Amino acid sequence: MAAKPKTTPSWIDVKKALVDFDHANLIALVQDLYAASKDNQAFLHARLALGGDVLKPYKATLARWLWPDVSRNQDTSVAKAKKAISDYKKAIGQPEGMVELMVFYCECAAGFSDSLGLQDEGYFDALVRMFEQAIKAVTALPDNRRQEVLARLDAVRRVSHNVGYGVGDEMDYLLARAGFDGRSG
């Protein structure tokens, strides 16, 4: 019996095809990928440390999906917001950048929930999970930067007491469990 032909190419197939590329063709391929999408551009800018703020496009995506313009009937999307963080991680994934995006996620989600009076338990669950991930990631930061980030997370915690659903209480618990009780500082 003959082997079933492969219908979907994989990275292994791409890698084999790239072996035959010379330098000029490889540069042309990367140029085409760069021109194909804003996501590819953001990836290359971050990976190659080009431009000023490599986090800017990722933050713009977070803001769009976590604090949409409701007057333009934009909706929220936790999945698309999380994808921005995942995309940054694949591009460069520096600990300080990862923490910054996680904290920015929390700030946007808590701020939007508070300003709009949002009633979305799934959105709140995702916010609490990201808050917990941010607390864990803070340990990778230098001491001088850690306090600043914890203060921002504490501000998120305070705002989150306004949204209900126990969000602020869960954040109280998470900060205390991590050894930081924001209510005392």
C-alpha cells in the first residue's frame, strides 16, 4: 500500500525548500513577508530591535481589543489581545517587554471594565489570569523595576474592586500570596 501523500506542508518542508535559496532570494522572501502584513513588520522590528518602541504595535493591539471604541460598535476580544502578547513572545520575548505587555493588558481591561460598567465574567476571568501571570513574571525584573510594576498592578487591583464579580478580591489574594499586600503600601 502506498503512503498517503502529505496535503499540508510543514516547517520541515519549508526548511528543505529554503536550503536552495541564495542570499539575494532569501532577502527577497523576507521583504515579501515584511510587505505582506503589519504583524510580520512588528515581528521583524521586535526581533531585530529596530525603531523606537518595539512594544508599540503590540500595545495598540491590546488597547484595540481590550478597550474598544463602543461608539463605533467595536467589540472586545480576549483571544486577539492575548495573541498580541504571544506574538511578541515569539518575536523576542524579553522578560521586561513581556511584563510590560501583561501589565498593560491588565490596565486596559480593568480600566475599560470600570469605565463602561462591563458585565462579562469571561472577560473578568481572563483579566484575573493575566494579573496572576504578571505577578509571577515580575520576579524576572530587576529590583528597581519590580516596585514600579507592582505599584501599577496594585492600581489595577484597586480599580478592579469597582467592577464586582470578586475580581478585586481575587487580586487582593494573588498579591498577598506573592508577598505583596498593596493595601498596606
